[in-house]
Amino acid sequence: MRVTLDAAALDAADPLVAHRDRFVGAASPLVYLDGNSLGRPLRATEDRIARFVAEEWGGRLIRGWDERWFELPLTLGDRLAAATLGAAPGQTAIGDSTTVLLYKLVRAAVAARPGRREVVIDVDNFPTDRYVVEGVAKECGLTIRWLDVEADRGVTPEALAPALNDDTALVVVSHVAYKSGFMADVAELTRLTHEAGAWILVDLCHSSGAVPVELDAWQVDLAVGCTYKYLNGGPGSPAFGYVAERHLDADAFHQPVQGWMGAADPFAMGPAYTPAPGIRRLISGTPPVLGMLALEDMVGLLEEVGIEAVRAKSVALTSYTLELVDRDLPEVEVVSPRDAAERGGHVTLQHPRMREVTAALWERDVLPDFRNPDGLRIGLSPLSTSFTEVAQGIAAIGETLRN
Ligand SMILES: *Cc1c(COP(=O)(O)O)cnc(C)c1O
């Protein structure tokens, strides 16, 4: 039981509170509760982008590729992996959108399990994940085995186990469910998947930067995630992809968009494609260098603070949100896990009027988001959100609901 619901006291006692000032706009009266859709920019990023234009791009010109940019998808991927993914170097590359990387990884996984005809995914997974799986299934003549999930949960080992068999090629699962915020037991889901001889692809869009991930220890095969949510990379910043070293070493991974930047020697301009050794083969075309600059700043901040401290703040914020909701919003239903160990960085509240409530809140500079059907999502970006913002946001939801 928390001793206080006093937001100012909680902010004063927050060991990470000083980091809020490092984000653009965090000191303004606006209440931002959607850091899980688009994180705030870091102030350092304003300067970094200006310096990049003046010095790196404007000054180094084409030499920039040799000096830094060519390797940036892999060097920054390794830093991101160490800071947030529990992954050793050489397995993470940055580039493309989440959707495009999902396609490349799903396609590579089913090609690596020839003869197996089924892909398992849940009906509540993020639309793009489902659509990509449907597209690949159609392209490759596979069957989709759909898992049902309860509104306030996600994929559990109990739900997955009966769906697996010796025809399963791949399981696609979100670590933290975008709707409910349920955090899946990926280690156990992976164990079950491997027992059936299949690969697992984990979507980390709603986890990386907010909750610790242990891709190597969990023995995950493939993972993908975006960088504009809790990683504050900015609108349209590129995604990251992870391929376990054992698949790269065994040459078991072949992605379908074979481009020159993922070739063994891009500047040989050779007659045929030979994939680069290691994770570089996940890259297709010229890396989005401009899109990685804000992410570089956020990775630096995460290296400094540590993901465990970020998770502690995240749990404190979501727990505080639920305590206020229980006390002040009796008319809404919480469709997120009550147990913090099963919860990611956001909380979803359900009420038949949430669509219009969200629109009214946006008018008064209180910004949560809305997800069908009837769900108001409160996304609590740990380093840029205060307890005071949460208290103001919950109060505003109550006033709007009763209006
Ligand atoms: C945000 C999100 C995406 C977004 O895909 P993009 O290609 O980056 O637009 C995909 N999957 C999940 C689970 C997400 O939360």
C-alpha cells in the first residue's frame, strides 16, 4: 500500500526527476500521456541535428559514409542492444520501418523452417503485425493459427501450448501488448516454441526503452521494435531488428529484400548478391542516418540511467495511475493487468464514452490516446512523465466523463 497519493511528494522523492528537464516541453503545463505512441524529443537532439547539418553532413560530405554513417546502423544497434535488449553485439541492426522489418523477418523465418505450414499469432496483436503475417501466408501458401486473448491480457503459455505442433514454422508475439499493456512471459513462450521446433519473432515496440528485455537469455530467435515510442527517436525514426547469432553463424537466415547495402562487399558492385556475414545482411538499402540522430541521444541517456531504474519509475507511474483510477474513476474499467510484474509501461481504461473523452481532453492539452473499442490509453514514458502529470490527467478524465 502506497503511503501517499500526493503527486508533488512523489515527484520530490523520484530519483529520476531531474531527467525530465532534458526533454523539450516537459516543463510546460501540457499533460503528455502518450509517450508510448510518440516520445518527446530530448533537448540535446535540437543541438545534435543542427550540428549534424553544419558539421557532419555539411562539412564531411561524402566522406561521412566511410567515417561513421556506413557502420551507424550496427554500432548504434549494438549500443541499443546493450542498453535495453539484453543482446550481445553483432545481432542488432537499425533501418526500415517496423512493418518492413517484420516482413523481412517473418519471410526469413518461414524460409528457415521449410515444410512447416503454420504461423501462430494472436487476434489482438498490432494490426501491422497481423497484416504482414497474412501477406506472407498468402505469398507462401501458409495457414495462420489465430490465438484468442482476453481484453486485459495478451499471449500466455497456456494459450500458446495447444496451438503448437510439428507443422508450426513461426510464432509472432508482442512482448507488451499495445492494447492492454500485458507483458508476456517471453522466456516461457520461447521455450514452448522451440520444443515444437519452430522459431519465435518478438515485437518489442511497446517494451524497448521502458521495460528490460533479455533477448539472449530468453533465446529468442528474432525480434523487431520501433524507436519513436519509448526510445524517443522522433516521427518515422527507423526500427531495429535482432537476429540471434546462432542463426547468423549457421547461415540459417536469409531475408528477402536483398540489397546492395547488405551485401558482402557493397562497393564491389558485383554481378550477384552475396549476403554480408553477420547482421549486416538484414540491411537492404542506404541507412537512414538523419533518422538515427535523436535515437542516439536517447540511447545515451538510457546508458547513463540504466534500464532497471527506468523500469522502477515505470512501475511506480503505472501503479500510481491505477491507485488514482480506483479512488477517483469508479465508472471506468481497467483493462490492463493489476499485477505490476505482468504490466508494461501503459494502462488502458475502458468506458463507452472514451472516444469523445479523448477528443475533449486533446482540446485542453491533456494528451492520452484512444484505441478501439472504448479504450483510453495512458502511456507513461518513464523519464519524461511526472506524477503530477498523471494526477492532472486522471482528474481531467474524471471531469470530462462527468461533463
Ligand atoms: C507501434 C507498433 C508498430 C508500428 O509499426 P510501424 O511500421 O513502425 O508503423 C508495430 N507493431 C507494434 C506492436 C507497435 O506497437
